[in-house]
Amino acid sequence: MTATVQDVSEALQAVVDPNTGKDLVASRSARNIRVDGADVAVDVELGYPARSQIDPIRRQVVAKLRALPGVTNVSANVYQKIQTHAAQRGVKLLPNVKNIIAIASGKGGVGKSTTAVNLALALSAEGASVGMLDADIYGPSQPMMLGITGRPETADGKTLEPMEGHGIQAISIGFLIDIDTPMVWRGPMVTQALEQLLRETNWRDLDYLIVDMPPGTGDIHLTLSQKIPVTGAVIVTTPQDIALLDARKGLKMFEKVGIPILGIVENMAVHTCSNCGHSEHIFGAGGGERMAKEYDVTYLGGLPLDIRIRQQADSGKPTVVADPDGDLAQTYRQIARKVAVKVAEKSRDMSLKFPSIVVQNT
């Protein structure tokens, strides 16, 4: 008895991608099924960075297909392909940047920049090409967190080459000024600087550009929503009621301007004493999860109040690169994968698929 393409397709319906929660047929990941006697081959396309996930999913596929009657050889080509997804209506995409993800918070001091850099590094570790735009003009912190010093180069005197740290491309006003120089600028100058950093940097084929937003809902946020093609936003908060109050304002702002909320990250969720092991919810418990349920958005995960996160970020080697196999790095990678899956589930941008239509008098 020989298996058919239909048999293979039905078998693949029983293989569920643990990251999307969907089977490989429903998610349209299974492609190009070939059956030649006892030999079966299939391609599986994952729409998110999946370096650590490819082998486990391949093993699932091979095991399921080898169980089919008459099948002795199975070839499963599992790979990742990150697509360009739609942004706000009427905002043109950037060249060489597929998806822009804003990391935001309603207030300062909740660990937004630390979360942003670790999520960027986690996406990179999973096989994506990633950039970091430090949009906090008044208080840039990414140069220190990424351990980057020096000035960006320019080949033509008009555009900048991105700096590099731990495998990701980065640009920040912090690369262009002295570390102790305060940015005493009014709003229009700040927004112009942000646009220049974004558009006049020669980004090189980015799957994701992570934007580390300043706290609040001010001029930079308005510029971002009106002029920059943002695929989605991640809200960072702590469980504390006062932080959640401001996080709600940030979430509602993105909703008003048509930028999807990819999810909520709860920082400083719990503290465990390094001496005695006692755990305590210093800033409250479960606030991020409650907020996610209230606004029907995804709760991406929680991170503890841990001295290692602070020490590693301050040293220029954030957690994901300082201790890549540790528990904290794994949490960041899980959150980053959830973000990437949410992006992959969005509608794809098809503007480049169609030619421009020009009406002329003839």
C-alpha cells in the first residue's frame, strides 16, 4: 500500500506548531508535498525566526509521516521565511526594512530599554536580521547597553552606516553626541532628528527594526504613528498600579492611530532573594495579565526583578548574549518568538507585488 498526497496532508494536520498553536496545514506552513512510492518529501515554511525550533518541528514531521503505511523515507525541509507585513494605512514602507516593532511604555523606569535590547538580541539569536533604533532622543541608552562606542561612518556625507553590536545594526543620537551632553531641544527638532536617524541610516536587509521608544505619549510617538510604517507595538509595564495607569494610556494611543498591539510584557513581576530564596511581589502581582485580558491583547510573558538583568545590561552585554542558555535568556527568547508569531499572523504587505498604474493622455 502506497501513501497518497492526501494521506500526507491529513497526517500533517496532526502536527501542531507549538509556537503558533496551529497545525501545519491550517497555518499553510506545509508546502510542496511530493510522494514517490515509499519516499515522501515536504517543505515546511515558518514565518518567524525559528533557529531553535526547526529541528524539533522537523522531528515531529518525520515521525508522523514515517508512521504512514508504505512510507520508508521522509525528507522534511523546515525553514524560516520572514515576510513584510502591512503597517498603518497610507504610510509607505522603508526600503530594506520588512517590519518595524515599537517597544513602548507609558512611563519611565519600567525596564523598557532593557526589554527592547534583549528582544532584539533574542530575534537575532533565532536567525533574524535585526536593527535597533534608539528613539529616546533625550535619554539614549542603547549605545551603553549594546557596548558600542565611536561614531557612525558616512560614505556620501548624507547618510549614516549603522553601528553594530552583538550582531545587530543600531543607530542612536547617543552615537553622535558626547555622553554628558544634554539634548535641550524642542519637540520639532526631536521629531526631525528621529526621522533622520530612521530614514538616513543605510539599514541592510532587516527582517525587524526594533524601536526603543521614549516614555510617555508625546511628539515622538505622534511622529512614529503618522510618518513611520509600524507593524505593531509591544507595551512594557510593571505590575504596579501607577505603571499600569500610564501603560493603558500608551496602549490606547497606539489603538487610536491604527497601530496593532502585539502584546504586553510585565517587567519586575517578582523578586527572589539571592540569599534565602524567598520570593516577593514587590510591585504587585498579575497586573500585566489583568491589563491584557481587559484590552483583549496577548500577554507575552513576565520577567523577574533580577540583579543579573541590570548588571548585564550595564556592562554592554545584555542577558541574551551574556548568558544565552540561562533561564532569563530563555524567557526573552520565548517572548520574542511570541512577538514574531504575532507579526507573522498579520496581513502581508502586497504593495510591491503590483505594478504602479499610470493614466496618461494618449
